[in-house]
Amino acid sequence: MAGQAGAGEAQARHWRIALLLFWLGFAAYLIWLRWAAINGFALGDTDDNLRMAQVRALIEGQGWYDLRQYRLNPPAGADIHWSRLVDLPIAGLKLALAPLLGGRTAELIAVTVAPLLPMMVATAALAVIARRLVHPWAFALALALITCAGSTRGMWMPLRIDHHGWQLAMLALAMAALTDARRARGGVLLGVSTAVSLSIGMEMLLYLALAGTATVLRWIFDREEARRLLAYGAALGGGCALGFLVFASQANRAPVCDALSPVWLSAMVAAGAIAVGLALINPAGRTARLAAAALLGAGLAAAFAWLWPHCLGRLEGTDPELERLWLDRVREALPLWRHGSRTAALVATLPVAGLIGYGLMLWRHRRAAEPFAAWAALTAPALLAAALLLWQTRAGPAAQLLAIPGATALSWTLLAWFARQRQMAVRVLGAAAVLLAVFGLANGSLGQLFPDNVSDFRRRVNAANARCPTLAALRPVAQQPPGTVLTFVDLGPRLITVTPHSAIAGPYHRNGEEILAVMRAWRGDEAKARATILHYRVDYVLICPDMSESTVYQAEAPQGFYARLKRGQAPAWLAPVPLPQTSPYRMWRVVR
């Protein structure tokens, strides 16, 4: 066994070059795939547009610790719970290239290249996991599976500059740390990747908490794991403290629950201190180690509940009406089964294959302590992410990422079984069938078995969603004198990014009061809308009929302000703004 592993290692000694070539080739393919969108600066997601607005504000002199977006809800601005950490590569690329290529070209290159950097980190981490746990050559299967993981891959596409790509990269690094045989190095990497991820946001907290729990459990069963636990605790506590000092905004220095604030800083520093203390004491008996870990862990949980009871529920801390009208209706917040059979197959096939692979590896290594512990540590977050799909589809990217080691092991095991068969035809056809099945299913081909019946109504909505945010459609709007605009919540970030105008709200939960004001205005009568317009000193009213958000107002308030505007029943205090006949927009100037 050792000789075979050594031979495989020698054969795969140039794997880093192969990994680099893969990343370059796949990045080139994604750029080619998105070339038209890149040229059109088609930042398709609201978060990508707001990230760009945030980067521009930083470059133009806004304070490092001031993350308010002053073109939402001007002049007070909207508090954004994000971190400057993700701004750095985008701003750095733009600043470095602008003197040579000009600001616009530099910005296009920045939004193209920046998402590909976390993809490089994640692919390297997944390749390392496959080499450590499966086979030196199995990294090629892991890389191929990355190309099939549509939900995960979408977070690294050019123009996808929001923070989710970096969080996935840190999650992949954390998983790689759990497989590191060098205990101290693995502990440091897990602590640092956890701290970086939490400095960006709380989205991966549950998976990272499981990784930390796995580290404690490994120490309970194996006293020699104390070095890993010690390094993890020191890196976690120190990394979170440094992340808070460097990246926590002014608003995040309050005890808020949705970012690395004093709430989570205190919890992570305490958890790190507990890990360090347990490792230093390191009782000889397994029962003593279990009792010490359970006692201190329970104490930490009790202290958290006593100090920060407001963070025991939903981290956003939103108003119930806001949850009912907006947050619970966000598409990615719906459970996977609400999206139809085709989408469910596209998202869930890879996680299911991964869980089968994890189960196979746990069974195979059930009597080998170290590999079993590594596979179990990877299985737990993968199982959690797959289960969370039944609650929110937003777990899809993490679920697919975490499934890749398991799916790689399953693929490699099947290929190895066919390779041992005597008949050449069985070996060749079997291997081909495995590759076609695994990669076909991982790529969502199973979804093709389910009908994709799109109604005429959905086609109109899809067309409006695609056309309204384009530069061409917004150019006539941008040519109007700058002002504050009452428009859809989901259109606000795009409006402030590609026009000189400001908006009342964007889809960010700390902007909750303004979101409710906009939604009430569109649903309400003319008097309610005018009161909102006067309160926020609105200069323009802008709609793009048939965008997804507008269909809610149309359906739930057929006599409301939006529905009347769509029917051409504008009040006298709105003067039409001339737009080209081909424009999908309708715009009015407020006559005070």
C-alpha cells in the first residue's frame, strides 16, 4: 500500500502545475462565456452592484470604517453590514490598472478577475483534500466536479464580486485543514480560515462551528490531537480579534448579530481560549477530556445566551412585517422543493452523490482511526448543508462545494473497481459509464428529465428582469438631472451603480424601515405614496413593468399606487419624463 502510494505520488509530482493550468483554462472559459455581459457591465445581482458602489465610495475617500451607503436613503444613508475585506482585491485591481488603462477598463478587469481569485483558492483546497484522502491522482476528478457544480461555480463567475465566493473559498480551506496530518499546521489553517470567513460575514458559521466541534472531538478520542486543538484555538481567537480591529465597521462595533461584532468576537475569543486551555491541560483519560470539553462548552453556550439573548433567533433581527412582506419571499430563502423538480435536480444531485461517497468512505475506514476521523469531519458539514436545502435554497453553493470530496471518492472507487476487471471491454465501457454518470448527474443532467414548462407570464417576467437592468435601458434614465428615485427595492442597487441618481432602499435588512416604506407606497393608495415621496424628498418615480418585484404589488394590491401607474393612471403631481419609445421604463418627475 505504501509503495503504491509512493509511486502515485511520484507520478503526480507535477500536480501543482496541472492545478494552475486548470485554473487558467477554466478562468479563460468563464471569461469567454461571460464576455458579452462583461462588456455590458452586467452586474446581475443586487449585491454585486452594491459591492461596486461600496468600492467606488472607498476609492473616492469614504472612511475605512464607514460602510454606510449614502446614495440609499440620502442624506442619512443605509447601514450595510458587510466587510471591507472583500473590497480590497477589487479596489486594488482598479487602482493598479487605472493609470495604465483608464478607469472604466480597469473597473471591467477588476470585476472580471476578482471573483476568479477565490475560485483558485477553493480549487487548490479541494485538490489537496482529494490527494490526501483518495489518491494522488484523484485531484483531477475533484477539479472536473468543480466545473459541474453549477451553484458553486456561479459564485466565482466573472462579475460575481459579492462576498460569497470568498466565503466558499474559506470553507474549502477549512475542510482541507481538517485533513492535514500535520496537526499544528492544520489547526492554524482552520482557525485562520474561520476567522477570515467570519470577518466577511456569518453565512458559513454553522459549517465552521461543526469543523471546530470535529477538532474537539478528535482531541477527545486521541490525546495526540492536542497540538491541533491548541493551534486552532490560538488562531481562532487571535484571528477574530484582528479581523474585528481591522475590518469591523463603526456600526458593527455595536452588539449586532449579523456580523463580526462584540457578540461574535466575545464568543470566538472565548471558544479559542477554551480550546487552548483544554489542549494545555490535556487530561490523560478520555472520559476526563470529554467531561472537560462538555462542561466548558456548556458554560460558553450559557454565557452566550445570558449576554446576547437577542442573537438566539434570526440573526437579521428584522421586523415581523418586513419578514412577511420581503425576507420570507426572497427566492433563495425558499426551500429547494418550492423551486420545482428541475431546479431541485440541478442543485441537489451533487450533494446526494457526495453523501453516498462519504457513507462509502466511512464504512471502508470504520476500523482505521485517522482516516475515519478525517472523513467524518468532512461528512458532518456536508450532511448539514444538504439538510439545509430543505429550508433554504441559498445553502446550494455550500452544499455542492462540501459534496465534492465525497463525490470524488465515489467516482474514484467505481473507476478502480472497473479497472480491476479482467475483460478489456468491461474496463473501458465501465469507466466511460462511470464518468458519464457521475459528471452528467453532477452537472444537473438529471434535471433534463423533468419538464420545464414556462408560462407566458413567466416569459414576460424573465424578459423584463433581463432587460430592465441593462446599461442601454438605464442610459436615458441616467441622462436626467440627478435626484432621489422611488423605484423597486431590487432595482435600487443597480440604479445607484450605473446612474447618478439615488434610491430610497435596497434589499438589505438593516435598511428595513426604508424597504417597508417603499413596499407600502407601491401597495398603498395615492395619498400613502405621496406621503412617502415627501418624507424621503423624492424627485422621480421610476417603474419597469413586469419585473419580478412588481408582480407582487400588482397581484396583492391591484388598486395600489404601482398598479395604477402601470395602467397609465398617474396623479397630477407626477409629470411624465420623456423616454425613448423602446424603453422598458416609465418615469415621472415629482411636481411639488
